[in-house]
Amino acid sequence: MCQHSNVVKMLSKEKLLETLSAITAPDRVSIDSAELYCYSYDASVHMCKPDAVVWPENTEEISRIVKFANEDRIPVIPRGAATGDMGGALAIQGGIIVDLTRMSKIKEVRIEDLQVTVEPGVVFAQLNQELSKYGFFFPPDPGSGDACTIGGMVACNASGLHAVKYGVTRDYVLSLEVVLADGRIIRTGPKVLKTATGYDLTRLFVGSEGTLGIITEITLRIRPLPRHFATAVATFDDLVKAGKAVSRIMESGIVPAALEIMDKLRIQAVNRVMNLALPEAEGTLLIEVDGHPDAINEEINSISKICREEGAVSVVCSDDPKEREKLWAGRKAAYAALIRLYKPQIRPVQALGNDIVVPISKVPSMLKSIQDISRKHEILIATMGHIGDGNLHPTVMIDVTRKEDWEKAKAVATEIYRTAIELGGSIAGEHAIGITRAPFIELEHADLIELWKRIKQAFDPNNIMNPGKIGLDTIPKDPLIFLAYAKYFEGKNKVA
Amino acid sequence: MQNISREKTKLLSEYEREMLCCTTCGFCRAVCPTFNHFKQESANARGKVLLSYGLLKNEIPITPRMTERLHTCLTCGKCNVKCPSGIDVVEIIKAARAELVNKNAGPLPDQKLVDRHIQTEYNPFGKPAAKRLEWTPKAYKTSRNAETVYFAGCMASYWYPEIAQATLKIFEHLGVKATILKNERCCGIPPLWDGQINLATELAKSNIETFHASNTQLIVTTCAGCYRTLKIDYPKMFGKVDYRVMHITEFLSEFINENKIKFKGKIEKAATYHDPCHLGRHMSVYEAPRTIIQNIPGLKFREMENNKKDAECCGGGAGVFRTAFANLALTFGKSRVEEAKRVGTEVILTSCPMCMLNLSQAARKAQIKIEVSDPILLLAKTLE
């Protein structure tokens, strides 16, 4: 578990509880060990205990919490649904976790302005359920969409299946209300579809992972819902062949609404857990087009033809909405489902080597490299990804109770990240940096870190806002820092 | 006869591997009713699995909040359905509650009181054990040899005798010879889910002995909770059992499918069906009750928005939740009643007397006019 370095030195826990209770309410603050234990985890591999959790209900409360924390130099960690797998929502140096879940109002739906304004705790799926009543939607579609919050999506610049056609969260954020580190409340711009006034702070806050301030209100651009869909499932006897088919699809001028790849391990896992009967080939492409019925028919036929020309073993097309729903439910379960392939402690570890992006033309090379790295290190890597935008999710499968496996995974991650950067890509497509990838940030942005630090300094001179994230601090240097599983090889615990 | 001295209850430590399968992805937040109420991680399925793990590994002290939160779970199983890793959260929570008892930190005070009633009178209400069969018609005689047994359970025996009476009436109509056993005791569901495994095991043993002594081949229950306990949990405790268990809706739907029920009356009402967690998600019995409802003449059936595997819990939570958190149970009940109202129904039908109790009390408290009943009560009426 995390050893706190600089936390709540001057302040007793009781004082912390008293102050936060006075700002919010006694039942909306906790320093109880059970509650703090739950908030020591998110969907990452780390475990760090906070000093307190607070559940504010409005911007003013957050402003007062942050002001107090700033005066006493206490770290403040904003937290949404904590579905992030890089440790972004964890209190790496202790401090106060500000859980935004209770701020879950959809404040305004303004269809005529193509906008919606929400509080940060609104869940992605709930927002889209509401927007669907008007025939509209907010397109970025992360795998965790049923649980993740809009605030978290903005803070991490999340995206997902449909980014290939519809882009990422950043493309939809028009205006933000933010509580800064000194408690000031600012608005980053007017609620309009475009503006060219000065520095674009809206876009600076998107993907800032809570290091610059706490986002308390979000205005998003929305789009009309597509009415018709067609899907195709194409299987290949070689993963790289599938990658080549993707390049051909993209250069044909068709923009698929989703273009996903899954390798054999992923398909096997999904078939087993979700009771799907997808063919278990080396490489499978899941393709979706949307739009006018005539257009999508023509497009799906062209895509199917390209796949066959590139050596697809089978191509199955469908326009049945139920099939579509099943297909994407399977795809979204593909990470966790891997866990049921082997004995329980052989787990997929998403955080190491995952979520790279390369130019679409470089996807076949990247896939080839992943296979080589897997063989070289004798480690299982299950790959899937949003191949249509070059975003791949190679996931190592390791025994989480063995130190050697973790060290191997770290070596694999380093090689995968290096390769992606050499191919002109990035180490993070949509899962942000958090704790786990902070040690790798210099591989990609060594020349920018100094400038980033100065931006951070301008917004948060006392470094209280989510410290230890994005690689702006000296710690962490090791992606395995505060590893939740370390107890299994430090001899304290043996798995039953 | 099998050896029923073998006791086998899975300990929390045996779930360590299962808990390691939790990737803490948090997808359960989307469905967990207690999380949606409290909006705190410790009230979410993920949080409760973490607390169970912390409890097992002695990583956290047992505080009152920890005990309370491990009981702040309806064991409705919505998380089990949602979990992409396929984790059996409900069984982990059950084992964690037993571990709390082992560590002298459970069950909660009100649950203890219920368990004491069960110990002395073999029912959770503390009503005299001698009055358990008071609901039976005067002419009714229990038999020693009972191939087919109607296991009324505590709820129908003491709270809703009309359910038990309707069952006998339907059996008579169909010419089914079923017996009520004199020594029937609480199936053990409250102690099983509040962590008092020893008490649950004693009750199971006593009931199994009664079944064996009577040569029981088939047990029919009208309670979803008894159904799960007898069918799943007894074999978990004692290995394979000799008897079969059917829920009344499964039993009767076979007769309906063979056109063996002669309906006389009509019930002109709009009805919906509330899937009890213990019949639906826990046991996957979804169609049988619907078959009955859809065959009752005059009844107009409408599904609620959340139905079958997505059905919301009534708030009862195996009874133990209701015992510990009475107001909260009614809050969940109210939201389910409102859901039924939204589809314009006059009657909510449910195949579990615990759900029936909690939903009807929730409706009364919220002053929502709606009837709550059991499909077999309506079925029995149409036979007149």
C-alpha cells in the first residue's frame, strides 16, 4: 500500500472530518477505514489509501473544499466512476478524494443549439438514454459507458468504438465550469458551437486528469442519432492480413462507424463468457457502418468485397439490430472476459503496454511487432482495438501473484510503447496516463514536459491537484509502484 | 438414504481466487441498487467485494461501517448478471457475512432477534411453532408417507395463509396428492444470508431428515426464497439430495401447457409481473410464472421496463435486508411499485410472498393505489 509522504501533516484526521463536514454534511464525508479501503482502488493495478472521501453536491461546496485543501496543502483527487485503469483516481500521496458521483444532474438539453449541459457525475449511458428521446446522442462510446461519468470522460479525453467516425470526447466539449486550485470558479468559454477568442482553455482541461482543477459543469455538442446500421464480421487466418484489410477499407473512402479488431484469445473469451458463437479465427474484424439504408448497403458490400480480396476466411453481414447489440456487448466485455480463459490468477493486465495509437498505415507493422514481442518474452498478449483509428489494446496475460510476471509485463510494455513511438504513434489513445504510464511519458514527450510543468505551476502552484499523475512529478518512476498484488510476492500472503 | 452428516459450507477463504478475478472495473455501478441509493463505493458491489477481500486478508479493522456495508446488499444478483468477469458477487457477500459472524461482528442486532425466533419457534416472526399448520383446512390430514410435498414456508404459513390455501385448492382441482409435513421448519434463508451458517445448517438438516423420513420425491414451494434454499443451498451444504424441488409456477405451467386446468371465472384487470430475485436471476425461472399469468382469462399482461434478468429488486433482500434496513427496503419497494404504475397496471403479481409483503407495504406507505398479489391466488379464483 501507498506510503504517504506529505499528507495532512499539520492536521489531525478529526479536524479534517470536522472541516469537510462543515462544508458539506456529516454523512457526506468519511474517514472510516472501510470506506477509505474501497476508495484505495480504481480499475487499475494500484492501491493507495486516501485520508478522507467527500461527496459534494454542488460547485460551491467543491470550491470551499479546494480552498481549504490549498491553504493546508492537502492533495485533492477528483473521482468519477473510477473505471479508469491507469490509477488516475487514486490518492498517490494521500489527501482528499472528491467523489463527484452525487453531482449527476442533466442541467439543460438544448436541442435547437445542439448542446447539452451536465454535471460531471452524469453517467455516459444515462445521458445518451435521455438524449435518445430527442433523437440525439453524445457519440464517444467508451467500453465502460454504462458506468463511467462524463466528468471522467472529459478529464481523460475518453473515446471508444465509434471514434473512427465520430471522434473523441475533446471534439465535443464546448465549455467547462472549473474550480481552480485556489477555489476560484471559472468558465472556460461561452456555450457556442465555435469561438476564436484567445487561448483555448476548454481544450487544455480536456485530458488534464484533474491536475489543473475540478471540472464541475460540462457543455457538450450533440449529434443526431444515426437511424440505420449494418455490421460485418470478417475473419482472417492471420492478424496482419486483417490489418492490411483495414488500410484498404480506409483508403476506399468509406468511413466506418466502428472498425474493431479482436484476436483469437479475445474471441474465445467473449464466446465463453457472453455465449456468443463468433468464429474463432486468428484475426476478426468487427465493422459497422451507419447512415441512409441505401448508402450503408453499398458500403457494407464494398467492405465485404475488400475483406475477401485481402484473404478473409469468412465475412458475415447483418442489419439485424439484435445482432448488432450482441456484437458490441461482446466487444465491450472482451477485456474482463479474458479472465475466464485460464486459472483465476492468470489475468489480463490492461495497464501495461495497452492503448497505443499508430497511423492507420502502420497498423500491420505494429501488429507484427506485438506478435514478435510476445514470442520474445514468452508472454501471452491478447490484442484487440479500435483498429480503424489506429488505436490498439494489446493486453498481457500474467499470473498476478508472481513478481517475475510483473517484471516481464513491464519490459513488454516498454518495448510496445517504444515501437509505437518509433512508428510515429503515441503511448496513450484513450485511457490517459495516470500513475501507470507516468514513467513512460518522457519516451513520447521529453521535450514538452518542462512546458507542461510551467502550465501546471500557473494553475496549481502548490501542487495539490491530483499530484503524481501524467508524469509531472518526480514520482512515480516505476509503473509497478503501489502495486495492489505486491503482497503476494512480498511473502505476506499466499493465494489459497 | 444419503449421509446427511456431511457439512460443507464454502468459507470466505475459498472465494479468494474468485475475488482475484475482480478487475475492479466498476461496471457493477451501472446496476447496483444500493450504490445508486448511497452513491458511495462501499455500497457498490465492487466495494463490497473489496471489503470481503480486506476482511479475509485482515487488511482492515472491522468497523461498524464495514459490518453495516457488508449487509447493505440486497443480494439481488444484478451485479452477477452485469459482471464481465462473471464473478459470483452474491455468494462472496454471503460468505463474508458468515466470516463476520466468525469474527464476532455479525449479524446486525435486528437480524439476531429474527434468528432467535427461528431458533425457538422455527419461524422468523416468533409466532408459536405449534400454530404453523393452523392455515390448513379442518378436513386436512397430514400424511407420514409423502411423495409430493407442499413446503409452505414461514411466509405462507403465518403471513399469507391464503397462498397456501390456494395451493391446496389448485392441487385438489388437478387431483394432485400433496402432503404438508408436520415437522416443516423455516428453510433457513434468514440465517443463511445474515451469516449464521450454523443455524441455517441445523434447519437444513432437520428439514432434509423430515423429507427422508417421509420418502419425499418432489417438493413444491410457493416461496421463491424457500425454492432457492431447498434446491441450491441444501445440496451445497449436504451434497446431492434425493428429492426434486419445483416452484409452484413451474409445477403448474406444465398442467397449463397440457390444457389440464379448467378455468371458469375471469379476472378483468391489467397486471404486471415482478420477478423475485430468488426465482429469476438466482434460478433463471422467468417463463413459468408468465405462462400462468398469460393464461388466466381476462387478465391483460404488461411487462415493466426492467423485467426478467434486469428486474429491480423489491427491496426485501432475502428478508434479512428488510429486517436490518426497514425504511430503505420500502424505498426500493416504492420505486418498483412506481415502475409498475408507469405501465398502467392495477395489480402487481409476484411469485414470492416476501416480495408481496414488501411491495404491498411500500405501496401503502407511499399511498399508491395498486393491488399486490400472487399469480396462483388469481388462478385459484378463476377455478371457482
